[in-house]
Amino acid sequence: MGALKEFWHKLGSPRWFFQISSGWVTGFGWAAGLLIATGVVWGLGFAPEDYQQGNSVRIMYVHVPAAMVSQSVYMGMGVAGLVLFVWKMKLADVAIAACLPFGMVLTALALFSGGVWGKPTWGTWWDWDARTVSTLVLLFLFIGIYALREAIEDEEIRGRASALVAMVGTINIPIIKYSVEWWNTLHQSASFTLTEKPAMPPEMYLPLLVMVLGMYCFAGHNILSRMRLEVLRRERRTQWVRTMFTEDNAV
């Protein structure tokens, strides 16, 4: 318990985070490259066709990971918003800023790949389906928080405002997840989760699992890299950053 408390206090230090996160970025990067490459080759080249959807089912190897990870990224922003409100931790605002670009791109990818999958499956690129609409709301939340941060100059007000919206917006995540159960939608119930037995054969489930894990590792790599850059931007006038760059130039 004492070690956890000490870690929590250290995590509030941008300098300490920057020093320890270099190895995390490298590890996530290598894992993401290996897993995604394996998942793409396995899913697109060797996984079987679906007996109803044929080869169009292969879009799920992009769509499902993008949808799952985009929701997780937003939940991470909500948690960071709570940390910022309660403990006023600078690194929480850094995390929100780093999550936004990745979350926007991934949610847009989920919507686009869903449309590509929907055309041969449902006969339309877009339907006002509950899950599709709630995912569109998720994209608007990402864009809205990004626009809010761009519009507010004061760092403290900007952080608290974006943290508040991020926390409130987390109510949309269970709506996305349970929309197929609460309403009559074109989406079927989940065939794949990380906590339940999959409703698909292993030769389709396993490459999808690899892609999901790879996408989570890619998220870790991307977000941590952006956080490190944001820390350097905010701390550029501090002595430890100046010293670090002086030592690098000397070498």
C-alpha cells in the first residue's frame, strides 16, 4: 500500500513521468508492431470467410479493434478528468490532451470501417442505428473537447472545462455498449469481448484478439509519446529540461 501511494505521488511529477516512460513507449511500440502485423496477415490472409457475409467479414479485424479502443481511450480521458478535479494533478491534463487526437482518428476509423462493412451486410453505408449514432456522438465529444481546448487560453480553466466535459461524456460509453440490448438495432449482440467466451470459432476469434491487443498497444505507444512531447512543451523553461537538452547537445 505504501509503495502504491509513493507511486501515485511520483506520478504527479512530470519530470519523473518523462524519465520512466521512455521504456514504456518502446515496449508498447514493439508489441504493437508485432501484434498488428501478425493480426493483419492472419485475419486477412488465413482466417476463414463467414458463411453468410463471405470475405466482407474481414473488415471486423479493423472495425472491432478501432471501436473498442476508441471507447477505452475516452474512458481514460474521463478518469483523467476525475483525477484532475480531485487531485489537481498536472499530468491528468497532459493525458487528456494526448488522448484527443488519437481518439478522434480511431473513432472516425470505426465509423468509416463500419460503413464499409454495412454496405454489403445491410445494403447501406449509413443507418440511424442506435450504436452507430452513439458512436457518432463519441466522435463529436472528442471533437468538442478538442475545440474547447483550442478556444480557451487559460491553462487552468481549459483543463477543468475539458475534464468536466470528458467526465460527463463517459455516460455515452455504456449507451454504446448496451444499445443493441436496449433498442432494436441492426447491430447484432457482441460476438467478441475480452471477458466472455466468444461466439465465433477460434480461427476467427484468435486473429481478432491479436488485433485488439495490438491496437491497445498502439494506443499506449501513441498516447505516451504525445504525453512526453506535451510534458516537454509545458516544462521547457524548467531547469531539468534545459539540463537534459544541454547534456544531449554536449554528447
